[in-house]
Amino acid sequence: MWIDQSLLQTSNTARYVREADKMGYMAVQPAQKALSDTSDELLDDTLGLLHRKALTILKRIRDGALDPETGKKVGPSYAISKAAALVGRTASAIREAERDGRLAARDRTASGHRVQYTLEELDHMRGVFGTRPWRAPEDPPAIISVSNFKGGVGKSTLALHLAQHFAIRGYRVLFIDCDSQASSTMMFGYRPDVDLGEDDTLYGHFHNPELLGVRSIIRKTHFFGLDLIPANLKLYNLEYEIAGYLAQNQSFDVIDLIAQAIDTVVDDYDVVVMDPPPALGMVSMAVLQAANAMVIPAPPSVIDFASTVSFIDMARTTMKQLEQLGGRIKPAYNFVRLVGSRVDDSKSMHREILAMMRQVFGGAMLNSVLKVSAEIDNASSRMKTVYELDKPVTSHEVHNRCMRFMGDVCHEIEQDVLRTWPSRAGQFA
Ligand SMILES: Nc1ncnc2c1ncn2[C@@H]1O[C@H](COP(=O)(O)OP(=O)(O)O)[C@@H](O)[C@H]1O
Ligand SMILES: [Mg+2]
């Protein structure tokens, strides 16, 4: 194992911070204990109270996203026509299979319609019809990082919808939440710092790799075909510990920790989606190292454009430095795509900057963009993605528009993935 276990004790964290700081690794320092004990208590009381109140609200919002009967989140289900399209057969082919016994006869609703089909049932149908889209063994799994420097540009939103898009279409997907703010983990129905311990995240895995193994921190989710490695605040400690390890060992192997974790389980998946933290710290570097493809959401504002440009530069130089220092060669990404995000068509400035981005980035930009949509905002405040809504939260028109652009963006990325699969070469000839 590449990590000296004695290095991975939380009690050592402070020392690592000091060492890492000396080496200039850390941008963030832990809060100084400058306040007197009395004001500490006051601070603790005030913040403690705010925290407790906030947790109550979070619980209420989260509970609202759960099914009242099962107390769990439920995945989507589809009427027969949509199910047929997703399975790659016609509705009459499904009806026929249900008549001739290849598929079980379908229960009806009170109004006489077939009960909707769940993702698990779609998977079963694909098994019966031979239409599972899984990669062939020689096809490289897509390991996609949805990255940018900044918070709030739509990374988690795109990462989640992308992962769900692939799962809905029958691919086997692993989502790794690498951000200690854990907003994606929340969308899977968890209160990250209440429901999950440090052993449940990548952090736990690196403390105890032999004991736990990556497989034991992978969870099934309410979305059939989409598995999760969750995150919570404790994951932030990984920043210190990687930095400390680097400082002490002068060895860059530790940057491969996420790559190695994925390596041990990736045979079970077609697509891995990583949601990295919004900064180029140690964990982000490990994510960039583990990925074989990158998608960069970039809102069309001057500030966000500037920050995207710095991100691209930083990512490039960091990878180069890692290559030089560690004597390692990181293979080129299979694809790197920028996607306009939070685009507001009604703003002329957005249109202009988007046009400029298209000129600058050319074919690396996706044709479709993620528009700003009340449907996304409203769904996420119910802790749902738009793919989890059984009816529009805004209007049908807004909902359908949102589903269309989200579908277009995800479809383009899916095509990028399929282009890297030799078994699909015929499709793109
Ligand atoms: N296209 C969009 N339209 C409306 N709201 C959006 C859109 N993209 C993201 N949001 C909202 O903005 C907030 C931040 O988005 P998020 O995906 O968490 O960003 P990041 O992961 O980059 O920090 C979330 O509340 C999300 O629901
Ligand atoms: Mg995020």
C-alpha cells in the first residue's frame, strides 16, 4: 500500500498543516485560536444554535424529498412509449413480449393504463431484448471530471444530471462526490454530516484501505444503475493529509489515490462521473489525475470566462509539473469539452460572450448549452434533479424546455464517450 498508515491519523493533521504550509501547499489555514475562552464559548453558543436550527430545516427539506411510505427517495418511472424509446424497442414490441410471456404481464392503474416502468424494469427489458448499451471489455470506461475553479457555475448540477442521463439510458454509472461541501450527496437524500461518518467517504477509504476497500463505500442509490461514493465535511481533511504526505515523503504517488480507487472497481461500470471541489487543491489534482475526460461548465460572463481560462491554465501546468516531478506520464484526455452554463438568452451580454467563447474554444465547446432555468432551481430546492420530477414544478413549457436542453447537453457528452469505444466505431464511421 502506498500510504504509510501512521501518516493517516487525524491527530497528525495539525502537523501536516504546518509542514504543508511551510512548503506553500495550502491556500487555506485552519481558524486561529486567537479568541479568549470566554468569547470562544459565546461564539460556540451562537454558531452552535444557528447550526442546530439550520440542521432542522435541512431535515425538513430532505424529508420532503422522501417517499412518505418507504421513507426513501424514489427513482423515476416511465409510461410505455417513453420506456420503449429508452429500451430501444417499440411499445408494441413490449406489449407483444408481455403477451407471449417473455416479459411479465403488466398490472394496470385504476384508469386502465399500464403501471409505469421503473429503471430496474427497463434494465430487465433490455436484458430480454438484448439492448443493454454496456461497453465491450476493450472499450475504455469513461471517467469524467466535471471541473472548474469556481463554485456556483453548475458543476454539481451538470455532474448529477449527466450521471442520471447515463443511468436512465441503461449504462452502469458510478458517481463520486469529491467535494466536502457534498451538495451532490445531499441530492441523493443524505444529510452528509448527520447521516454519514468519515468512513463512508473517500477519506475513510484512505484511512483504512485494507479494512474497508473501495467497494464497501460504494452505495446503491434510489436511481437503479447509478451507484454513489458520498462525501461530507470530513473529506476536507484529505487536503491536509495529501499535502502532509507529499511534504514528508517527497513522493507524488499519493496523487493517484482516486485513480487507484477507481481502478479496483471500474470493471463494473461504463461511466464514472466525479464532482470535484471548487478549487485546485490536492483532491482536485487527484481527480484530474484519475479522469480520462473532462467537462468544464462555464457561465458566459466576463468574470467566469476569466476564471475558466485560469482554471484551464492551472490544470495544464499542474499536470505538467506532476509529470516532471513524479516522472509520470499522464495520457491525454480522451475528450475535453466546455459547455456554456447558466446561460440567459435574454441577456445580450450572455449571447455575445457565448459567441466569443465559441470563437475561442471552437469545436471544444458543446453545441448545446445549459440555460438558466427556474425548473432546475425549483427542483434543487426540493432536493431533486429535473430527471426526478414526476411533474413540472414550474409550467409544462418551462419544464419541457429544460428537459430538452439538459437532454441535448448530456446527449452530446454521451456521443463523445461512445466515440472512444472501439465497439461503437461503426456508429461514427
Ligand atoms: N442552469 C441553471 N439554472 C438555474 N439554476 C441553476 C442552474 N445551474 C445551477 N443552478 C443552481 O445554482 C446553484 C449552484 O449550482 P451547482 O451546480 O451546485 O454549482 P457548483 O457545483 O459549480 O458549485 C444550485 O442551487 C443550482 O440548483
Ligand atoms: Mg458543487
